[in-house]
Amino acid sequence: MTAASRPSGYVPLLMRLDRGGMVLLSVLAAAAIAVPALNLLMPPDSPFHVPTYLVSLWGKYLCFALLAVSVDLVWGYCGILSLGHGAFFALGGYAMGMHLMRQIGDRGVYGDPILPDFMVFLDWDQLPWYWHGFDSFAFAALMVLLVPGTLAFVFGWLAFRSRVTGVYFSIISQAMTYALLLAFFRNDMGFGGNNGLTDFKDILGFDLQADGTRAALFVASAIALAGGYLICRLMVTSKFGRVLMAIRDGESRTRFLGYRVEMYKLLVWTVSAMMAGVAGALYVPQVGIINPGEFSPANSIEIIVWVAVGGRGTLYGAALGGVLVNYGKTYFTGAAPEIWLFLLGGLFIAVTLLLPKGIVGTLSQWWQGRRGFGLRKRARPAVPASEGGAAE
Amino acid sequence: MPIRVNRALVLAFALALVLGVLAAPSRSLAQEAEFAELVATLATGDFAEKTAAIAALTATGDPRVQPMLEAMADRRLYLREEDGLVAIGEDDAEGLRLIDVLTGEEAGIVGSRDVDRIRANNRMRGIIRSALGTMTLMNPDAAVRLEAAETVFRSQDEGALDALEQALAAEADDAVRAAMEKARAAILLGSEDAVLRLEAVEALSSFTDPDIRSMLAALLVQDQDGTFAETDEAVRAAATEALDAIEQRLALWRTAGHIYQGISLGSVLLLAAIGLAITFGVMGVINMAHGEMVMLGAYTTFVVQQLFRDYMPGLFDFSLFVAIPAAFLVAGAAGVAIERGIIRFLYGRPLETLLATWGLSLILQQLVRTVFGPTNREVGAPSWMQGAIETTAGITLTYNRLYIILFCLIVFAGLIMVLRRTPLGLQMRAVTQNRQMAKAMGIRTGRVDALTFGLGSGIAGMAGVALSQIDNVSPNLGQSYIIDSFLVVVFGGVGNLWGTLAGAFSLGIANKLLEPYAGAVLGKILVLVAIILFIQKRPRGLFALKGRAVEA
């Protein structure tokens, strides 16, 4: 079902892009230049001025888009439906939050040079061991990748090795994020209990409230999304990616052909978790808080919806879905909070029943129909007709 | 209490008494005379005589003694000057209303100058109080005696020892006897004689009671210069031994209590998961809106109870019997509608069903929030579900939990019967095993699917009735159970109702056994981690269905 005429071997990165990917990268590049410019250079009363809150808001959407891309990588291309990806996102966010907490220094309410406020409040006299090192940005950045990566590696190794698939995998990944939710709510864990980490002051010496920092974070999010997209694209267009899709469409058959299915799954799962961690790390300084609510199973399910709405198995569709659904959420929770859940719920049902390929899939089908059958067969991995993994 | 006294007897004695209603003589002549004399002594004697009279009155066990002594301790007992009548006085607008202690009848209203208050100093009042405590030990009502024994146990009043021993000799009721022995041992523990103390410790060691544990532990306390509260070494050794024994039994009781709580939690989990076991296990549909079916059931209970409150408040105790079928029908109908409207288009695509039903659950939650408001709704408990069974070791078994365990087992048995013995159950199993073949045999598979889904949802609704008795009825009710329910089904083994049963109870008990050691939250986390690890070992759950398929 995928393109037959793809050259194997080395292919330049740009040639691996499909049209949607090119659009995505161009839009990101344009936004990364235009938004900070319009925010910083235009005078505040100019009609072209982009207010800072919008910069942060759209930066947040880009983080969600990256998260959606990471989910699409495992769900769309390998058939692993994770109901716990929010956990990786939150862990990355906590790692960044811990660094930002340490950066506060003695500017906290209690003025302790080392301990964050909540620890002073709990009467702790020294930093727990796992907080050491987070005063260094490099260490924190490493942890943003390593903590979600390690958790995903261990969890995935256990699950894939014993061939926990489909629905079973979904449910234990949900149990994982649920367990973390409960754990992070505990004050004794040393992560601020249900208040989480907040009151951040600056990052790398730059004031977090400053317009320039906000714009820089926006650009960083755009770059991260572009980079994440390219990594995923690289993976799914390589030989490795084709094995992934084979696993998605027929796991046992792939195994019988001699591929070590669990290794493929483990690698893609871990990479995806790390990407989610990066998304979380960029998300935290832009919204200024991270709390255990991010671990809630409902959040993880919502990510799945972004991907489903945008179009599963396309990567750029997932990014589009992440931005669109969240834009809708911001709009409707402001304009009509009581109908937001009706809309979101209705969206779930409508997309699964009416648009099984998501917005992107449906649009491109319609586009191809207009162009005439067979005129332009784009090499694009299609959504499988039968859902991967758990079916049959 | 009206006290009937033969008028003739009253007249026969020098004490002039107001006439009572003629009644059959209930006591012997001599006893009554003695009693009257004691009352007179109480009023007029000196301190020693009064003390003796109190003791003697107490020993009679006469029901008139208690109110009289109580009145005396409260300085409400009076002697009428003109005729020497002893009476309890009650303040009245016109003066003092007198009530004769012997007959219990009103003896007119007098001014405060016509009567003398019978004096009782502090010491006397102390004597009266302990006398009152002991005299109830002889009360004909076993419950009163038990209460009295407990009172003595708590006060450890040495003065009560004689009365206690007397009562013990006459006691026939085992429970009361045990309580009395406990009280006696507690008193003896404070005695001067080491032999008696030793005996007391030995007697106490056979009781399982947190109070006794602390009492014995107090003996072993060392003060600053190292002397023990208990000076005798043999007694200390016995106390240590007794403490160990009590501690062990208490631990056993606590474990039993935890297991009971675990079973109770397990039954709640089972109720929530059993409907899921049908829709998920039998049909392969992941119904994320299952929790909302539970919620619908709980709100149905609320509505039914409101109707009862408005129209038939007298029959409120029966409201649950109406609520159970109503909840089944409401949730079941919702289930059928969901199956026909959404799920039937998504068979064979479990992950998409998950998304669609999750969306549905959001809509249902918001719907209920819009209709009933976001706050908790008050669902009442019928009177027969209130109260609890108390055990000696301080463990309480509440009735509502007991009924829920019972209800859950009945529902489970009923479901098994439906699946095994009814045509619908047969068709369900046929469709589950081989849809095409079932269709070829003339089974209307679409209809069976809808009914199966309705059955699972209906059971979830009934679970909602039970949960409304122990949990807050709010739009989020279902959410809090859905994850646990899925884990129960997956842990027990999909498609196997007995597995669900085993899964629910083992998770419930494991949770409650871990709780005292790890705390509620950490215990739950440990259980979750254990399940995740368990699934690695047995990817198809505790009781996996055997089959030839490589991939389930």
C-alpha cells in the first residue's frame, strides 16, 4: 500500500519530504521569523503587532504539535496506541521545571538560596538527591531526554518483550500515567505535590516575562517541531520505517519473516517518548507551571484525538491536529465553556465515524479525486484500512 | 415508672406516706418494711448511718433506688417536715413539686420552707456515684449490666469490687460475665497485693482490646531513675507475655479487618467491572463511556429517591428496590442506543471505539453536569442500610458495605445464569464465538449485539445504585472507576467472568492490605505497578482464554 518506487539507500533529507511536510516546514520557518519580528519590532499600537501573550500561546500550540507528532510516530506508523504519552511530556516538563526552580535561587518567598519554596514549607533541610545537578542547564536538558527515554525504554522493554499488544498495551500505558499521577500528587515525592512547580523567574539568565525570551522560546518550539518532524520523517521513510509499517499491518507476519519486532518497537517507542519529553520541556517555561494534572489519563487520551483529527500516519497531519484542536479549545473554553466538552466529545465521535483518515487524509482523498485517478500518485504512507495492532 | 405499693403496708409503718393506688403486692412485707426504714435512715441518719444505708439500698437492687440516689447526689432529695415523707423535689412555678420516692407519685407542691433538703457532702456524693455504678450491675436487663460493667472497667473504682464480685457470682450471660471479669481484673491491677495483680494480668491477657493493651503497657513504663511502674518482677514478666499475646491477636483482627475492607473494595470493583467484562471481554468493545453508565445509574437512584421523597416519603426505605430496576433500564437503554448509534459502525476497530466512546463519555458527563449541576447530589441511605456491626477489637463492619458485597454476588450469579441458561445468553455466546456461523443459523446478530451491550451497560447502571450509597454522586463518579475497572478486566483475563471476579477481589484485598504499610496513595501506586509487571508475565491476564490465534 505504500509507494513501490521509493529508492532504497541514501536519499537526501529534503527529497524525503512529501508535500504536506514541505508546507509544514515552510509555515514553521515563516512563523519563526515573522512572529518574533512582528512582536518585537512593531510598536504596540500598530495593527501588525503580535501581542506577547499570543506568542506564548502559539508557542504552546507548537509544543502540543510536537507531542502529537511523537504520538503519530508510534500510533500511525507502528500501531502502538499509547494512552500514556502525557506521562513522557510531563516528565520532560518536570525536568525543565526543576531546573527553573533551582534558577529562582534566593528570590523565592522564603528566600532560601538552595531549597525551592515548597521544600522550605515542608521543613526539609536539604535538597533530595534527585534534585542535585538540576542547577546546570546542560544537565537538565540531558534529563529532559533521559528521564522519559529511560522510563519508555524500561516500560517498552517489559511490554514488547512479552508481546503485550493492542488494547492491553493501551491499558497498561494508561495505568502507568495514572500511577505517576498519584505519585506526583504526593508531597513526599519532592515535586511540589498538587501545586507542582511554578513561580519561575528566568531561563539561562533571561527574564521569563520579557518579550525577547518569549519570542526566543517560540522560535525554539518551532525549531523543535521542525526537527522532530524531520527525525520522524527520516525514520519512517527509511527501511526501518517500512519494517515499522509492516509491524503495524501484520505483527506476527513480520516476526515470522525474521524481524525482531520488539527491538523495532522499542526503538521507535523510546524515540517518541524523548520527543514528548522535549515538547514538555519547551511547554513549561511558556506556560510558567507544571503540575501533576499533566499526568492525568484524560490528557493522554486527548493527544490521541489531536492525531486522529489531523490525520493519523501523516506526521504533518498530527501537527495540524495538535494546533487546530488546541486552538479550538482555547477559543471555546473562553467563548462558551459549557459547550466545550460537548464539542470535544462530538469531535471524537465525528472523526472516528466520518473522517477515519482525519482532516488531512480526507482532504487529500478529495484532492486526488478532483485531479483524476492515477494522475499524481504521491508517495505517501496511507492510513491502513484495518486498524493496526489490536484488530483481529 | 409507676411504682405500685400496697396501701395497707404503707400504713403499717410509722412513716406517714401519701396514699398510693391500690395494687397487687409485688414484694414481701418484710422486704418492703426494711426498704422504707433504709430510706428513712438515709434522710435522718448521721454520715456513717447514711453510708451504710446507701450500701444496703444498693444491695436490694430495687429499681426505686437509682432515681432516689441520683436525686440525693444532685441535692434534689427532700424530707417533708410535717410527716417525714422522703421525696424528690422538682422546681415548679408555684414552688417545689414533691414526688414520693416509695410510691413514685406526686405528693403535692410545697414551699421551700416546708421541707428540709437531705444533705450530701462531696464525699457522700462520691459514695453515691460509685454505688449507682455498681447497682446497675444487678439490673435485670443484660444490656444495662453490660453497660455498667464497662463503666466500672473504665473507672477502675476499687469500691465497686465487692459489688462486681457479687454480680459476677450471679451472672449467667456470657458476654456480660466476660465484661465483668475484665472490669474486675482491671480493678485488681491496682491492688496492693502482687499476687492479686499477677492474677489480674493473667486474666486480662485473654482479652483482645486496645484499652487493655495500653493498661498493661503502662505497667512496664520506666521512670527516669529506671524503676518500673510495676514493682514486682513476676507481674512484669506476665504483663510482657500478656501484651505479646494481645498484640498478636490484635494484629490478627486488624488483618481480618483489612481483608474485609478489601473484599468490600473488591465487590465495588467487581460491580463496576462486570459490565465491562461483557462489553470488553465478550464483545471486544472498549467502552470508555462505561463509567458514565455507572454514573447514570447513580443519578437514576437520585431521581427515584427524589420522587419517593415528594410523593411517598413513608416508603423511602423501599426506594432502592425501585431504583435498581430503573437504573438497569436507563443505563441499558442508553447502552442499546450507543451500540446502535455508534459502536456498530466500529466493530473490529477497538482503538477507534475507544476514541468514540471516550468522546461520548465527555458528552454524557457534560450533559449530567448541565442538567443536575456540577456539585455532589445527596443520595440517602434507607434505614436498614445504616449502622454497623462492632467487634471487640475496634473493627467496624458497616451494613451498607455488607449489603453491597451481597448485592454484587447476586448480580454476578444472575449474570452467569443469564449467560448460561437463557436463549439470549446462548445467542450471545454463539455470536461471540463465530459471528458468521451464528448469522447463518438465523440469529439476528445485530440485535444480539445491541442487547449484549445493553446488558453490560444495565449492569453498570445497577453498580451505580450501589456506588451511590458509598460514594459522592457527581458527574465525575464514573471517571474514578473506569481505570480500575479496565485493570480488573485485563488482570483477570479478558472474556472470562470468573477471571473478573478473581481479579476484582485480589486487587481489592491487595490494595487494602498494602494500605496500612504504604499509605493509601502509595499502596495504590504499588498495586498499579504490580499489575503492569504482572501483565508482562501473563499478557492475557490471570485466566486467559485458550485459543489458536497468534494475536488476540
